[in-house]
Amino acid sequence: MAGLGALLAVAALLTHSGSAAGGAPVAVAAGQPLEPAPQEQALVHVSGAVAHPGLFRLSPAARVADAVAAAGGITADADPGRLPDLAARVHDGRQVNVPYRRAGAGGGVAAAGRLDLNTASVEELRTVPGMPAGLAEAIVEARDQWGPFTALSELRQRLDVDPATVAGLRAYLVVRR
């Protein structure tokens, strides 16, 4: 009997308050808990030296560390001295970039040892730290279809590679003419 009284009290509250959300009254079955309204989520773009860069839906209360963890964590190619503030809160529509190590920092490849984007094979390109899966094949295919690259920044226009990834690859790739 107490359960029926609680159900009637909830129904009366919903009727007097107008609605639960949007104008229509909400029917609640006896013994069923009320589901909380879905909490909004923040859509965050995680890029750079992470295992799986991309878009992630996170709680608005999430921290940058949560976004990086959702992207599979930081890779060995990350520059530990330039990490984003991992304790900061994420914001909807924002990007979290984990920078790659710079050339010459922490044993990076010297400029003379960088691979030429226009002559490197798929196998050579696959060995480049921070090279996303499938990009080596796409580079060679684009080169064969549209001719040689004139600048590394063309990866953005031709293949829609995000700026953070292009910046990370600069330490290992070059376009020689």
C-alpha cells in the first residue's frame, strides 16, 4: 500500500509541475525506478601521439587524462615535456593534442636521415613513428595518382590528415625536390 501512495505522489507532482521534460506528462509504472535524464556529453577530438586518435564522447566532468585514455593512451612518440594539462577539464567541441617529440629531442632522427615523402616505399613509411594505420599506403597511392608532393603540408589537402599528425610526422619526413 505504501508503494501505491508513493506512485500517486509522483504522479501528482508530475501533473502539478507540468511535465518531466517538454510538456507531456510522464507515466510511471508501479515498482519501476525513474530513469534520470540523459546527461549531456562533450565531443572531444584527441590527436597527436596517442594510440587511436579520433572523436570521443565523454562526460562533461571528464578530464583531459580521460580523453587521452579513451584514445588508447599516450604513445612512446609523445614529447613528455609538452603534454597538455592532463588535469584540465574537457570542453565540448575542443581538441586535445598530445605533441610528438621534436627532431633532435630525445634521440630523434636528424634532418639528413628523414625519409623523402616522394621516394619512400610503403614499408619504409610504415616504420615512421606516429604514422597512422593506412596512411603509408594512401601516400604512395596519392603520389602515383597525382604526382609528387611539393610540401609535407599537402598531406592535409590531398589526404585530409589532421594538422597535429602532420606536425608529428615532420620530424621523420621531408619533401626533397
